[in-house]
Amino acid sequence: MLVQRGFKYKLEPTEEQKQQLLQQGGNARFVWNYFLGDNIKYYEKTKKFKFAHEMTISLPKLKKEYEFLKLSFSQSLQTVARQLDRALKDSFKTEKGFPNFKQKNLLSDSFSCPQKWNLNKNNISIPKIGKVQWIKHRPLQGKPKSITITQDGDKWFCSVLCEYEIKEKPKKDKNIVGIDVGLKEFAVLSDKTVIPNPRHTKNNEKKLKREQRKLSRKRKRSRNQLKQRLKVRKIHSKIKNSRQDFLHKTTSNIITKYDGVVLEDLNIKGMVKNRKLAKAISDVGWSEFKRQLKYKCLWNFKHFIEIDRFAPTSKTCSSCGNVQDMPLSKRMYDCPLCGLSIDRDFNASLNIQRIGINTLGRREIEACGVPSVGEMSTFVDVSRYGSVKQEKECLVN
């Protein structure tokens, strides 16, 4: 299987090179905002959008109008047009939403170079800038295809996109785990493993508030405001990096330990509309957790199963299948029929695992061409079967 993966390295540019990088990133941001604004006006008149080809062929005329764009690598500006083209199309096909204008104060500009770059041991050659020192802390894997330079406050990074082949291997189905994500605990697994919620934003909230108050008092567009904005950006970067580190380590451990994972398809966009829980939900990073699990399962040939968001996993008894109301304040599931008393999150993870195994068994039966045996039972006692294969044989017979 052919996969693409990015390898990120820190750059150490000189002061002159920093100004050149800022110019390149600013030009890419300007072209994005210009084409986005032009598209909005064009749509109001014609009810149509300008896509990659029309935007790309208008770049020479745009360079004559705005001389500073000539300082940028032409292919970097063409890449911006293609990225906006993809963003416009994705806004209609997916739930990503319509693209936004990019702001200068975020100190997070970026630009891509598909060609004309060169990688060396101690430096990287970037078009229109030259050789920039970098810290190559790990080797590249596969064939480099393109580079993307990104700004994070006063720091600069280079991401090298590489393409390489992964040898395929058969998937196993003996150790499938159900995962119930939450706010009290980050995740509860169906094997009783509990992953605590690290609460990255809350741990840095006091310091962040203090620095943001200082920023609000600075005179606009002053040098002191820029310095303070960098301090605020540094705290945000620390929170983001801590969250990414936690999610990568957690997902890698899960992928190493289990043959497959089962998750709920949560309506996160709808959940963050609750103003009391919005900050906590955004901080926990459920979307990124799912994204990492999904591609790591693909790369490691593990099962990734996403069950329906409307499945009553918290309301259903994992022992007898009884369904009852479970308000958020109730942390223990007490079943009136079978007498089971169990933590509500652990109970939900068992139900998620059960539905995922049923789904996986149904997929295998259909893939093998076995005649349909009707809809599988919603409740199956997983402990009766040693694996999905045994469950499949029992259901067919």
C-alpha cells in the first residue's frame, strides 16, 4: 500500500532569511484572501465559482498589479490557488464549511514548494530564499515529494511530504476494543483500561488569561503589542503541542495493543454549541483522536469501526440489554432487571465493543458471500465467543 507521510523539522533561519520567509508567507496569505474575496463577488453576480485553472492563469496579471508578489516562488502561489479550489469543493461535499479569510495577527502563515527545493544534511534549499539551516532530528522515510514551510509565532518549521510503500498483511480480529470517550475521563476501554483527561487548557488557563489581559492593554500595531502577542502565541503553542503529544502516544499505544478499535460517531459540532461544555470538548480533542486512530489503523492493517451516533450505548445494560434513561449526573448504571451495577462509561464501552464486533462479523459474512441470515440480533453476549470468527459461525448456523 502506497502512503504519504509528513516529517516536520525546525528551521534556524538568519534575521534576513526570517524577513524573506515572512514575505513568502504573507504573499501566500494575500493571494488566498484575494482569490477568496474575488470568488465571493463573482458568485454574487454569476452564481458560479472560479476554480484552480481560472485562478492560476490570472496570477501573471495579479503580479503586474501587485509588484511584491514577484518576490514569491511562482509555484507556491499556484499551490495556493489549488488549495483554495479544494477548500471550495470540500465545503459542498463535506461538513468542513466555507473557507475563511486568513488573518495576519495569528502569526501562522505558511507556503508550499512542490519543486525546485533541495534537502541536505545541515540545510534545506528553498526557492527565492536559498539555504536555510535546519535541525534534522530524524531520518526521512520514502521519497520526498514536496515541502511546506510554516510559521508558529517567531519559530519556523519545514514539513517534508514523503511517499513510501507499506507491505500489506492480513488483519486479525481476536482482540477488538470498544472505546467510550468522555470529559471526566478521556477514554474508558472495554478491557477496563481508563485513560485520564489531561486537561491541557485548564492547566495553562491562569497564565493564558494573565498574558491576554496584558495584550488587551497594548497600543494597537505597536512593537510592544507584537511582543506580547508572541508571548500569548507561545502559550497556545505549548497547549497545542502537549495535546498532540498526548494524542499521538495514546493512539500509538492503542494501535500496538489491539487488533481493532470501535468508536462512536459523535456530533462534535452540535455538542460544542453547549456553552457550558464547549471549552472542555474543544480541549479534549476527540476529532483529532479519531483522525489519528483512523489513519494509524489503516497503516497498521487494524480494524477501525465507527458505530451509529444514535446507538443507546449509555442507556443499554451490557449484561441483559435493558434500556433505561441515564442523565449525565448519574455515574453508575444500576440495572433493575438483572441487578448489574457498573460504571456508566465502562458499560458504554462494552456496548460499543459489542456493536462493533457485530458490525465486523456482518461485513465478513457479506464479503465471504454467505447467504443473508437476516438482521443480526442487537444484543449478543460477546463472552460466549472467543473471536469474531466463532461468532460468525454461530450466527450462520
